[in-house]
Amino acid sequence: MGYPLIFFHAFIGEIGLFAYLWVLVEMLNPTEIRIMRAKTAATIGVICLFVAWIAGGFYYVDVYGSAVKPAIKASDAKWVHSIVMETKEHVFLFLPPLAILTTSLITRFGKQLIDNKTARKTIILLAGLIFLLGFSIAGMGAIIASGYRFALEVGLV
Amino acid sequence: MNPKALIRSTTVVIALIAVFTILSEQFSVVKNFFALFGHHWIGKSVLALLVFGALYLLLSKSDENLDDNSIWWLIGTVVLSGLAIAGFYTWHFI
């Protein structure tokens, strides 16, 4: 049986990541209206990533630790928890500060982004970094789900 | 809002998250301290946010002209910190 909270965590996190892809696209050739849209996208992104952070934390403490982790650790795929999950849960902590930073820079520079090439380049690189880092974390989530399925298939639960 | 101070604070906080993570696995006293917040993961998150706020306040009066170097330092720190965490857990597992 699936856990709705983990689905919600992944879904809302990915919405947040696509919001930063949206920011990146708007910043490629900014106009006043595109900057406004980028601000909206970045605000949606930061909210989604914070909600994903809280949902993921609840899932980890309430479900993962008691049901999923013991099954994975008892199987031949124990590396999935020991390496992939441990890396994922800590690298995820990079995302909220990066999201706050990107959103704050768009707010701080506003219309100046049309002429300020350095600020624009900084925001494009940050949005791309969030998107790539976030989806590598989502990939780790998929590996963890596969590890759990493997443990279920070999009858450890 | 000082953009350079924001980027520098973020850079330091990301490096600190990697340091907190590795130290808490190596020394149980550090992990127990983070666990005082309810769970070691919550402890690291709260402390990272507090350090971010304090650093920004400290640096906010400094030069605010954004340069190209700041973002590359941040990207380098994210990549190295991520590799340090993944490398540490791989080494720990082996």
C-alpha cells in the first residue's frame, strides 16, 4: 500500500522545482511583465519547497523510520538507506536556503534585472542549480522507493 | 536587502550543513545535541536557518555590489558539499 504523504511530498517538491525552471525561462530575456511572472514563480517555488520539506520530515519521522527503513536495512539493498537516503535527506537541506536566496534576489532587483546582467546571470544560474539539484534528489527518492519494493518482493515485510 | 551578503550567507550555510552532517555521524555528542530539537534532522535545519539569519545580519552592512565570483563560489560550495556528504556516507557504508 502506498503512503499519501510521500506522494504529496514528491508532487509538491516537483511543482516547486518546475517553478524555478519557469523563473529561469522568464529571466532569459526579461521585461517588466516577465519579471513580475518570475517573482510569482519564485514565490510559488519557495512555498512548495518549504511544504515539501515539512511533509518529507513528517513522513521520515512517522512512517519511513518505523516501516520502510527497517525493511530496506534488512534486505540486500541496505546501501539504499545507508548511502542514498542519508545523502538525500541532508542534501535536501541545501534547497530551502537556495530558494529563499533566489526569491529574495528577484524581489531586491525587480525592474533592474532588465539592465543588470550580473544579477540576471546570478538568478539564471541559481534557478538552474535548484532545478538540477532538486531533480537529482527526486532521482534518489525513486531509488529509495525501488529499494523498498525490492525488500517487499523478497518478503521481508 | 544586501544581495552579496545574502549569497555569502547561503554559501556558508550550505558548507555548514555538510560539516554538521559529517560531525554528527562521527561524534554522537553532536548528533545528540541536534536531536534536542526533536530529531537530528530538525536540529540541523533549525540551526542552519539561525546561522543564515545571524550571518546575514553580520554581513548586511558590507559591500553590496554583486560580482560574478559570488555565484560561482556558491555553485562550487553546493557541488563540493553534496559530494562530501555522498562520499562520506559511501565511505561509512563500505
